[in-house]
Amino acid sequence: MPQYHAPLIDMQFLLHDWLNISKHYQALGLEDFDAELVNEILNQGAKFAQEAIAPLNREGDEQSCHLVDGKVTTPHGFASAYHEYIANGWNAMLGSADYDGQDLPNSMAVPVHEMLNSANLSWRLVCMLTESAVLAVNKHGDDKLKRTYLAKLISGEWTGTMCLTEPHAGTDLSLLSSKAEPNTDGSYSISGSKIFISGGDQDWTDNICHLVLARLPDAPAGVKGISLFLVPKILPKADGSLGEANAVSVGSIEKKMGIKACPTCVMNFDGARGWLVGDENRGLACMFTMMNEARFQVGLQGLGIAEASYQGALSYARERLQSRAPQGVAEPAKKADSIMFQPDVRKMLLTQKALTEGCRALAYLYAQQMDIEKYGDTEQAHEAAKVIAFLTPICKGFMTDIGTDVSSLGIQIFGGHGYIREWGMEQLMRDSRIAQLYEGTNGIQAADLISRKLARDNGLMLAATHKMLEKLVADIQLPASLEFAQNILDDWFSTSKLITTLDPSDLAGAAYDYMHYSAYSILGILWLSMADSAQHSNFASIKSGKANTCAFYLKRLLPRREGFKANLFSGAEDLLTPADNEFDYQ
Amino acid sequence: MPQYHAPLIDMQFLLHDWLNISKHYQALGLEDFDAELVNEILNQGAKFAQEAIAPLNREGDEQSCHLVDGKVTTPHGFASAYHEYIANGWNAMLGSADYDGQDLPNSMAVPVHEMLNSANLSWRLVCMLTESAVLAVNKHGDDKLKRTYLAKLISGEWTGTMCLTEPHAGTDLSLLSSKAEPNTDGSYSISGSKIFISGGDQDWTDNICHLVLARLPDAPAGVKGISLFLVPKILPKADGSLGEANAVSVGSIEKKMGIKACPTCVMNFDGARGWLVGDENRGLACMFTMMNEARFQVGLQGLGIAEASYQGALSYARERLQSRAPQGVAEPAKKADSIMFQPDVRKMLLTQKALTEGCRALAYLYAQQMDIEKYGDTEQAHEAAKVIAFLTPICKGFMTDIGTDVSSLGIQIFGGHGYIREWGMEQLMRDSRIAQLYEGTNGIQAADLISRKLARDNGLMLAATHKMLEKLVADIQLPASLEFAQNILDDWFSTSKLITTLDPSDLAGAAYDYMHYSAYSILGILWLSMADSAQHSNFASIKSGKANTCAFYLKRLLPRREGFKANLFSGAEDLLTPADNEFDYQ
């Protein structure tokens, strides 16, 4: 497996040159944070990702997880890497200082999360779910719940899970049937079976906090009758030490296409004791608290995998000698030219690069908005929240589609060797494929974008996103680039506004195309903006590299936008017309 | 895993209604073959594929192949299914009657091959390679070689392999280093190591015939110094019975992303005895004899997987109840509507269907051309050979890309369950992914199409293909469809002719886009032609189903052609310009 190196130069370019992160922290009154600290965190994060968890990735896939006597074992080295991770405080990056967290801005943590995804997605996934649990308990838990669980979840002494899906309730949580019966002591007895639970059990920590959706007796039908509960694997005693085991067990470990080193479990709750998080019957709303964050984090998985695949393909292309370049012999001293000189291979590499770096720009811009939502004044926070709501399904849906496409190109550049597990390239594609499915399939993201985010609330989320992008465009200095970016923005904004007039089935038919049309448009703007700032960079390769990759993106990838745009207004009739028996000629 | 059913109604529609196969046989003087026999073979082939090998597919992936004491074991049931296959004569379908083959037209065998690919690609692969070996020995072997090996390969008593690739010689066979030293008895001693050898060893038959590329002493460097040898696993005695083991051994079994039930071996030849096939130093030419056939067969693997994935997704979509349809409640008596009513799911299903049935039409049209090449008069055969040469890289490259795209959609329709191995949908994607890589990567197919097939020989292969398609267009009865098809054809033909003027590096830069531009154009013509013939069908669902799917293809998929066309003439400069250090900012 090619060794992973965190793309520090690009990360630093984005944070310092493009986003001007020090100034951004100053504007938010975050005086403890500056460029130096950013670089320190990037460097240390890179060291941990490269040295501690990347080396476990390939072997972890082969070993996978096992269920022995009801307990899960994870691959060799995973637990000790986790102990190093929490000892060094990485788990606490985003946690509240009230519970011993570091309260770092998201713009500092997100690049590290990206690195962890590149290095070892299976390993990262368990930590990511703890972060989601922290958000839920922090926002909706009562004081006692916080006192008991929050510091331990933030430090990483305990991990967290999200127990939502049931065999017949995935996209449609209204169908879920897990039950919660109130006990006399204020706790509840939770019963039901949940599937696809990442980190449902592990051999890393003494306790696991499951956040479980279930129905109270006499709760209304549908999603308005769902409540959220915290159900610990081991019941803590009053003094916080571990007591008896709760009635929570692992039914089985799912056998999956990829992320095999992540223990994805079927979890059984048999009258397990749990505590309400938030209000009764408001579980779905509590869950949505962490939805933006979790969906963005899944998008970041697509980015992480794309970067890892690009790095592998690039180093292979440079080394693999095969045939001569069609434009003329490139390396006469060698038996053949490296395939790096083949135009078709370069096209694949530049496609990987332009999409990966474009997604990184989108992700860091999103992280900057998260900072503003967290630390800005009320109006700023309100505006940022709208931008985040709008961009979340795009980040999740587009970046994970890109993760799979880019990792497939990585295999292709390797030729037959890409299919052999030892090289690690096919694992990246298998690992990536899950990200298009969980936290809401990408079809659900597209529906969320077009129906909830675009068409509702009089287009306020669209307007806020447009305003943010408009500012980015206005800062472009080269007039031709500014004009190009303005055209992309205008085309996208006017098209988006028109879409809000469609009826529900036409919206549903246009959803996926709209998500991709928007993403390719936004990436076009980001590329023009990046290439423009790169002209002031001291790195010669950043200056010319961003300019040339931007040109490649505009010429070869931006036109895909047209394909997605073509059918936005042609309705869903052709989708709905075919009779059932036309599908298989029965 | 959803049960596979051969799509007999579509197959029969294509062969009888669309291609008018009885008339085609009559025109070629093939009096023994008629519609009734076609149906008999389709029905029996379906029975075998569905009952004998499809049930082994899922478990075969889990068991995979193992190397124990130098011998390969394949998954449970694989060997006995093979024995049933050869006992029923399936292996001999295309073999020469001189060696007890059935000499069936390709148009009869190809639908059965498609079924086998849908049912169990790993299993099929070993048989497919025997067919390639038969072609090579039949065309280039001397009489003694034929007498010794051909009947046994055709009956399937022995299998065959193709030993081409070495660790440092894949795409570029000029780099291969295996050696062949002449012995005094007319045989040769072959030494070297080969990788990625499908069916390199198995527990199905007593003997295996390896076709091995190697260099004679003092052979010219490069591809003009490569010879082809037949190297049996067990040396046959003069009477044809099995004698001593040859110096051929399995180094290891490759651990792969998919086709895990196919024993893909590293093969070591340590002075193994072999016999020359064809002339000295003409090994590459001999190999190219079977290249069209083998590449087409790999394309057919993409089709087979696409069909299997579509079937799985369709049956799941009909059963999975989740949410309500945005156009209004569809199944009020149920807790939720089946996802079959979701416009976005229908779009995915129709995409799968339109691409799969379009590729099937292309494959069967190609098979018809193979019949003409084999049985037609000299001029007909010559023309058909040109069409075949042109369409081969399109069939291989496009149909295998579609195999992966369609099987990825199949996973997506399943949501999270698509990622779980038990359902079989993710296996289809993993199995499909190899077909884009072997028998020449799809990048190599694209280069072959644009450089060898299109630009060479004064465009004669293009002209022959255009003529064949023109005839198909002229037969369209509905004037609007005829005009639409003619426009697609004219656009493609004029664009193709212009491309021949490009220089080598611009050709290389445009290759992949040209392959897809051509494929989407040709499928557009085939869809209009199919939908037109379907209007005379007695099956109501064929009539409306082909019309509606054609409309879907023209509206939603044909426009992709524009994206591929956009950059055909913009040169490779943007691909060649970026300096090496711009790729990773070193």
C-alpha cells in the first residue's frame, strides 16, 4: 500500500492563503488561535495519521472484526492506536472546555479528520461516532446526564454510537418499532434490535454509550413519536465508576463490502436501562442536531479516500514503466517511459486531483462557516447556519460520490495490480462505497437539498449560500476569472430559483441532477477563487499547479454541469410513465 | 442474493424480432439452424445458468480458492457444475465439428455466455479461457498439436489458460522476459513467471493447457521477438493418456477485490516442456487471433453483471416499503409505499435498464457480425471482420464500464443493505471491476479504437461500421425515429472522420472520450431501431416498454454524448503542460 502523506502544502495554502484563517479567528475574537497553532496541529495530526493508523489500514481489512463469546475483537493495533489518540487529546479537539474539551475551531479539526479518513477509515469511524454522541448529549442532555457521560465521551475514555436503523426502518424512521417503557426511577427500559451500528462493540474502552431511538408507550405514530435515549453498555454507579452490565448485546457483526475493520454490529436491547436525551417524542429533532455535522463528516470521508487514492495512483504512475509516450520518447535511458507520460493516465490523475482539491476547498470553506456559526455574533451565526444547512447535503452527497469515482480511477491507473488487495487501491474503493449509503443515502441527500433546503423557507438558505459565494467571487482579482466565476454563480443562482417552482414529483425527479449540477458549479467558483489566490503564493508549484489544475477543471470537468442541468426542468413524467411490467416484460 | 432469471423475453425479442435471426441463418446457408433451435438453446442455457451455477455464486465468493500443497481447490460445487456443463456439451458450442465441437453460430452461443456471466462470473471465467485457447490452437497449431489437444479442450476434458502478463510486462508485452530454449526433440523448455493467470490451476480436470508467451534465444527485442507455446500441466503420452507432471507450478493465488472464486494464479515455469504454436517470433500475432473474441467476451461480462444487478435492484425496489411517494400515496393499504414509486429510484432503475438492454443489443449485433465473418462469402466476411475490429474495443471498454456503473446503482437502490455481502449486490460490483482491467485496460481499448481502428487503414473499419449502422437506420419505419437515428449517425460519422486528422498525443488525449462518445451514439441508434421493431411485437410490455425506455435513453442518457464530444478536438496540451511537481506541490 502506498504510504500516506498528509497533503500539508495544499492544506496550508487553503487555510492561510485562501481562507486567511488568522484574520478569520481575529474577526471572531478567537485570540488564542493563530497560524502557528494551525500549523502545529496540522503537523502533529499528520504525524499521528501517517505513523499510528495508516500502517494498520491494509492489515485491518484482512483481519476484520470478530465476535467471540459475545465480545468484539478489532484488528491488531487498533486499540493501542486509539489509546495513543486519546492520550494525545485528539478526541477532545471539538469538545466543550466545560468538560475538559479543547474547544478548537472546526477549521482546525477538520483537516485532521480528513487525514484520519485518508489513513484508516474503519478506525476513524468509531471516533467520529463518539463526536456525534458528544454533540447530542451536550445539546440535549440534562445536567446529570452531562455530568455522568460528557467528560468521558470527550476524553475518549468511553465511545459513543448512534442506534437508528432497524431492518425495516432505514430512510423511513417513522417505521421504527424499538420500545421504551418508563421505570419508576426516571430511567427507561429499552427493547428492540438495531442494525448497521458502527462501533456497536469494540475492545478499546470499558464502556460504550449508545444513543438509541425508540418509542414510548402511547407515543404518536410516525416520526413524531420517537424519542432518543442514552443506553450505556455498562451501567455507571453513582460515583461514576463502572457497575453492572446493561441488557445490551451484540447480535452479530455485519459482513460488508469494505470498512471491514470497523465493527458494524447488529445490537439487541432487551429491556436495557436508558435515559431520555431531550424531550419525549422529540428524538428525531435531537438527532437532527448532529445530522449536519455527521453528514459533513461522511462527506469528508469521501475526500479522505479520494486523497489517499490519488496519492497511490500518482506514485505508481511515476514508477511504472510501460510503453513509450505517444508524444515522443520521454525517458530514453529507461526500457520504457513511466505511464506518467501517457496523456490518458495524466487525464485520470488530473481528474482525481481537480476533484479532490476542489472538494477539500469546499470542506474547509464549510468548516470556516462552522466556526462562524459557533463563535460569530447572532446574525453571523444565523447566516452561517443557513449556509451550512444548504451545503450539508452537497458535501455529503457529492464528496462521497467523488470518493468512489476517484478511488475507481486510482484502481484503473494501477491496471491489473489495482485489483490485487495487497496494493490497497481496491480497498479504498470498497471503503469509500459505504459513504454513499450511510447517514442517509445520496438520493436522500439530493431530496433534502432540493425539497427541504432549496424549496422551503422562501429560499433563504439558497440566498445565504449565494451571498457567501458572491463575496468569494468579488474577491477574485484577475478580471477574466472574476467574470467566469460570476457567470457560473449567476447561472446557478437563477437556475436554482426557478427550480423552487416545481411540484414535488418533479423536484424528486430532478433532485440528483440538481445536487451534482450545484456541486460542479460551486467547485468551478472555488477553483477560480483558489487559482486566483495562488498567484500570490510563495510556492512556485502552488502558483502554476493551481492555475493549471483550475484550467483543467474548467475545461474537462465543469462541462459535466451541463449534462446535469439538461433535464432539471423536464419533469418526472418519463420516470413515472413506465408500467410495472415494462421493467421486466412480465 | 436475488435469484437470477435469464431475460428470455428480451433475448428472444432481440434475436427474432430485431435481428430476424432465422432469415440471417438462411442467408448464410446455415440450414440446420432456425428459431426453434435458438429457443431451445436459450431455454436450456437458462436452466443450467439458473439452477446449476447461479446458486454457487454467493458462497463461492465467501469460500474463495485455496492453494494446499501446491494444488488449487475451488469452492464447493464448482467442479461438479463444470462436469455437468461439459457433459451437456455447453463447452463445445463453438468448437469445430472436426474435433467434435458443435460449430454453433456465435449468435446462439453469446446469449448463453451472457447468462453464465450473470449467474457466476468466477465460474464462467475458467471456461471462457478454454475457448480462447481453442481458438489459438485451432488457428495456429500444427496437426499434431491439434490432434493431441483440440478435442479435449473443446469437450472440456481439459481446460486452457492464457499466460501473458509478467510483473513488469502488462500493457507493454515488449518487456516480457520468459524464456524458451529449444530441445532436440522439437519441444522447448519454458522458464519464467506469469501473473494474473485465471484458471492457472483448478480441481475440475486432470490436465490444463497453458498458452505461454516467451522469448526464444537470440529473438529480436520487443514484441517482434515473442513466441507462443502450449505448455501442458501434465505431459500427454503418445497415446494421449496422461504421463508425467510438467515443470509447471502455482506460486500463489492472487488475493483480489472480487472474482474470488476464480483461481487467479501466479504460475512458475521451470524449464517446462512446451510446443510452439504458430511461427517463431510471431506469438503476438497468434495471440491477437483470439483478442477480438476474448475482449468481446469480457465486454459480455459487463453486460452479464449489469443484468444481474438490475434484476436484484428491481425485485428489491418492488418489495422494500419505505416512505410515501412524492407524487401521492401509492399503496394506501401498506405502512409505506414501495420505493419503486420514488422518482429517483425509478431513474436509477431505468438507467440500469436502458444501459443493460442497449449493451445487449450491441452484443447480439456484434455476434451476428461474427456469424457473417465465419459463414459469409469472402466479401461479406471481410466487411464483417472490419466491423468486428472496430466494435471490439467499444464492446470491451464501454460494456465493462457500464457493468460497474450499473452494479453500483444496484447497491445504491438497496441502500445500506447493498453494502452487506449476504445480499450479493456488492459482490456484483467487485466482480465487475476486474473487467475494466484485464484483456487490456479500458484505456488501452480506447487507444486501440482511436489509434488503430479509427485512424489507420484510411478509415476502412469506420466506413464498414458506418455502413452496417446505416442499414439499421434505413430500416426504421417511423419517420421521426429514422430522422433522429440518422442525425445521431451523421454526427458520429462526421466527427469520427475529423478525428483521424489529429496527431498521436491529441489522439491519446481524446481516446477515452471518443470511446464513450461513440458508444452512447451507437446505443442511441440501437435504441431507436429496437423501439421501432418492438412496435410489431405481440408482447404488449415489449411494445410499450421498449418505446418508453428508448424515450428515457434519448432524453436522459444520450446527452452524455455531448459531454464526451466537447473536448475531442481541444488537444492534449492541458494534459501535458503540468510540471511533475505540480501534481503534489513538492
